Amino acid sequence: MDFSLERILAVIGAGVTLVFVVAMLVLLPKIRRYLPAFLQYRPLLFSLVSRDLKVKYRRSTLGLLWSVLQPLFIMLIVSAVFSNILRVGVENYPAFYITGVLIFGFVSDATNHSLNSIGSASSLLKKVYIPRYIFPLEKCAFAFVNMLFSLIAVALVYLVLRTPLHPTILLFPIPMLYTAIFSFGLSLVLSAAVVFFKDVAHLYAIWITAWMYLTPILYPLEIIPGVMQTILRFNPLLYYVEYIRDVMLYGVVPGLGMNLICLGFALSTLAVGLLVFKRTQDRFILHV
């Protein structure tokens, strides 16, 4: 672990958080004007999430139960390969894997579904005014609901394997919140980019696969050589995965530095996403 690098990232995270808070205070009057509009479209947001859930499991006998069964089946296969054949040497590997993949699966689902969220809503956008950000936000909310159902799979694995439960497990919403903010910011960038450059969707499909292997989900970070490990420390998902494992699996309360790093990545991605989306949304109607 490169402590000096983490200290630098923590300082940057503190700076990003401070700037974000100051910006929110300065823009507070404008935010208050937008709030009633957001509340006005909240029923639409809930309706779209409900629609996506129904469409995903339409004509499926088990329905939402697949949100629990799918991660369990994948966990069994991965555990058989990595803990028995490749022998990565991680104690309680099934719990190690399913806890980490919970976070990565959420980011993957949220961003992949958001890619074409604007284009797939073109018929609505051409008929009535709807804030454009509603569509990537809905995809992130839909992925978040799926993640909550996947928590049942995590609980079952912990129960079957008799994984020790620590009081810190009550902190699990914190890394989920960090990841949700990060995912929404990234989804805003991707959904806007795909409107103008369709190839972004294909490039991202390649990247998300590489991203999975560059995140310590299948393996512990400690087995990676020093230089490569330092490079991986710039991966935001590494910290979100480490955070949720600390609180759920290891009984560790992450320190201020870890929280600042997670918050820094989340808020900076959200800020970039909001800026990109705001500057391009007026031209969406010309390209969808």
C-alpha cells in the first residue's frame, strides 16, 4: 500500500469536497428554484423504475428472485475456480468475492443501462418537456434497487459460511452512497456522449470488462506487484470495494482519509457529469 499516494488522494478529496460544498452554498438559491421541478417529476421517476423492473423480469417464473440467484450462481463458479484451482489464498473467498462484486455490479449496471437512456426516450423528449437528467438518474435508481435485492444473496452467503458479523456492518450504506454518486456522475457523461458518438457504447463495453479485472474483486490487492499496485490505486472502484469489505467482512471502520478519497472521487465525477450534461442537453433533440 502506497501510503503517500493515499495521503495525496485524501488531500485532493478534501479539496474537492470543500469546493463542492462552497459551490452548493453559492448556488443554493438556484438549486431551490429547481427543487420543485424535480419533485414534480418524482412520480415519473418511480414509474420508470417500476417499468424497468417489470420489463426485466417479464415472463420470468422466478422474477425478482433472479437478482438473488444470479450473484449466487456466479459466486459458486468463481469461487470454485479462484479458491480451488488458481488458489489466490483468500480466507472465506466466497464472501470476499460476493461483497466486492456487489459494488462493481451496481456500477456496471447503472452505467451500461444509462448509455442509451437518452436515445431510448427520444419519443417522450419530442412530445413533452421532461428534464433530460431524469433518464440516466432513473437507470441508476433501477440499478440501486437491484443492488438492494442482491444484498439478500450476500446475507445468505454470510449465513451459510457462518461469516462473523461485526457492528461495522451497519455502515454498509455509506460505501453504497459514495458509489451511487460516482455512478450517477459517470452515467451523465456517458449518456451525453453516446447521443453524439454512438461508438462510445462499444468502447465502454470493452472498458467495463477491463475495469473488472483492474479492480480487486477476484483477487486481493496484495498479490499485485508494487508498481502495478500503485497504478491500481488511481482506480476509484478499488476504494469503494475496499470500503464495503472493511465494514461488512473485516469489522474495520475506514478512517477519514479513506472517506475523503471516496467522497473526492464521487463528487468530482458528479461535478464533471453535471457540467458536461448541462452544456450538451439542449442539443440532444437534434441527434436522437
